[in-house]
Amino acid sequence: PIKSSAASDVYKRQAKDTLNAIINYQNRGIAYDYLGNKDSVIAINLHAAEMYKRIRNNEAAAIALGCNYSYYIDKGDSVNARKAFESYTSTRYEGNSNYGDAKAFLLCEKGTYYMFVSRLDSAFSCLNQSLKLSKSYSNKAAATKVLAQYYARVNKPVLAMKYALKTSEYNDSDFLAVRESQLQQIQAMYNYCLLYTSPS
């Protein structure tokens, strides 16, 4: 029994190490996304999904596959966008619990997909909820950008312009908030250096 328990612990550690390795591999996609290389992000997510399946983590596999739907939308690939979106929503994933705007972000993503497939009522519902729940300027900017597109599609140019202007305002506010945070970090580092380099 002791040997069996020890072997079980080894397998558990190996399984956890494998899961972490796949997660780290999938996180490479963040860098490619930043560089604008969407094809590489898609390939990484597809490969990660296959690796998750090999360790029988089907939920993680579905989420990895589903992460591609926004990239397929950008490429205009409606067939794969639908498959990825259905995979994503099948898990009922509610986002990263450590991210305060997770629900608002996912609602905006869903709204963007519904706009892409011309389900305008569903798009408006998701985007409107996203905007109400959003705390960050970046999420508000994302939601209002697609809402501007929605109002343009339903032939309401005044509202389309209103939300386009809101998007610009939120983007400016987000830039200022990020800049302020960076300045605070620099000031904190400067104070730290002064504290430890000043003569005693």
C-alpha cells in the first residue's frame, strides 16, 4: 500500500507538471498576439488543445480551442469562428476569477461574435451588459467600439457617432490611467533606490 501510494503521488506530480507545461506553452500566444501574429496564436491554441486532450483535460482543451474564435473573426473565417465559439461556450467558462472585469470582458467577446454572425439582438444585449459591468476603461472602450458598429448596422448614425466618441474618450482615459500607474511605479523605485543608497 505504501509503494502504491508513493507511485500515485509521483503520477499526480507528473500530471501537474504536464498541465503546467501546457499552460506555459499556451501562454506564448500572448507574445504573438502582442506582435500581431494571429496565425501563430491560432496554431498554439490548437496544439495546446490537442495536448490537453492527451491528458484527458477536455474542459481545458475546449477553452483553448475556443480562445481562437476572436482571431477567426478577425480573419473573416465564419466556419471556424462558429466551431471555436461553440467550444468556448460549451464549458460555461466565466473567466479568470483574479480579473475583476472577467465577466464584462467575456460578454463583450460574445457580443462581438454575435455581431459577426448578424445576431444583432444578442449582440446588443451582451454589449450593453458588458458596458454596465465594466470597471476598466479598456473594457469600456472595447464594448462601446462594438456598440458603435451595432448602431451603424441598425441605421442609427447619431448613436453610432455617440459611442464612437465614447470609445475615443475611454481609450484616452485608459492611456492616462496606465501612464499614471507607470509613473507611480517609477517613483516607488526611485524612492527605494534613495532609501538604500543614501549614506547612513
